[in-house]
Amino acid sequence: MPNISFDRASVAYDSDVILQPQTFELSEQRIGIIGSNGSGKSTLVRMINGLIEPSSGTVRYNGLDVAKHGKAVRRKVGFIFSDAEAQIVMPRVRDDIAFSLRRFKLPKAEVNARVDDMLHRFGLADRAENSPHTLSGGEKQMLALAAVLVIEPETIIADEPTTLLDMRNRRRIIRELTSLEQQVIVVTHDIEMLADFDRVLCVNDSDIVFDGPPRDAIAFYTDLMDRLDAEGTPGGNYTDGPGF
């Protein structure tokens, strides 16, 4: 599995600390990140492929400094947002998947073969010529996953991938993510999906406050939220929702 290392990596905007300095490594196949909205968990994972750069310290992916080699790292790390609409860039479903391959300069035949494979794998073959905006919410999330997997990444990061889905599509995206051979890092409030993961980190108030097996991490998080509710204390620094 790939190795991701944080060395005193932090994020701050002026006097607002979004993520306190963190030093740890991630090398397991299935990793979950939990925490309340605004706690810093999305910032944490967006540092892995350079969507957010650290204000201090370094983040490395297989030894590459992400801040210096972001383009190379993004060839290896795919990112799925909670709102699949945010990832739609082309007018046809087929083109949207193919768009991910543009930087690889592959022969047209290979591009077509990879796109066809993704269309069939995710049940989108009969929608190939349609506008992505006409797809259902579940189909859009399948399209987002297809557009990431087509580049054959080594690591896939999913930031709250089930938030906008109904139960049927929620179950499907969970099945797809947990069956992948790649390293998968999932930010989620859907703690049930983490039961068989290798490791879960709990983020609160801009800091990692627990790091361990899923059962222990979920128990810690539940107790923490109960305690904060009893104290009337918010579970994060911000009110902007899940963007941090």
C-alpha cells in the first residue's frame, strides 16, 4: 500500500487555525476519518493530493513532497467529493470519464477501452451519450467514481461520498468503495460503513483526538459527541459546514 506521511503539517488562514500541526503516517488499505462538521477532517484529506497546501510542515505521498510535486501525486491519488455535480466538467457522460485521462497522452484506442470498461462497470453504458446533469444522484456519484478509477490511481479519497444519496445508492457506493483493491480513505458521518476498516481517525477542534481500530474510534467519537452535547459545546470551530 502507498505510504502517506504528515510531518508537523498544519493549515491556518491568518489567525484561524483550521488544522493543528500533525505528525503521523497512513499505510493501511482502508482508513476512515470521522468528526463533526468544521472539525478539520476535510482539510486533512485535501492536503494528501495538494488541494490544500500546508501552512507549515510537509505532507509526503510515497516520499514525494505534495506541495512540490502535486501534479505527480494527483496522477496517483483520486478524489471524490460529496457533491458529484462539482466534478462534472463535460457535456456527455462518456466525455466526462475520458476527461480524466487527458493528462496521460494515451492512444485513442486505449482511452476508449478504459472509458467503455468504466461505463459497463458502473451501469452507465446506456447513458454514455447523455448529459451528466440528467443522471440521478446515485448515477452521478457512480460517474464521479468512474472518472477517478479510470486513471487507475493507487489511492482513492472520498469526502462524505454518501451524504446526498438515498439508502439504495448509499449501499451501492459503500460496496464499491470497500471492494476496491486500492488504498481507500473515506471522510464520513456514516460510521456504519467503517466497521471493517483497518483504521479510523477522529478529528475534533482542528486536531486528531483519536487514532485506532474502528470500534474503539467510533466509541470514542460517540462519547465525545455526547459529552459536547451535554456541555452545550460545538464539535468544531466553524459553522460553514463540511468544507473544512
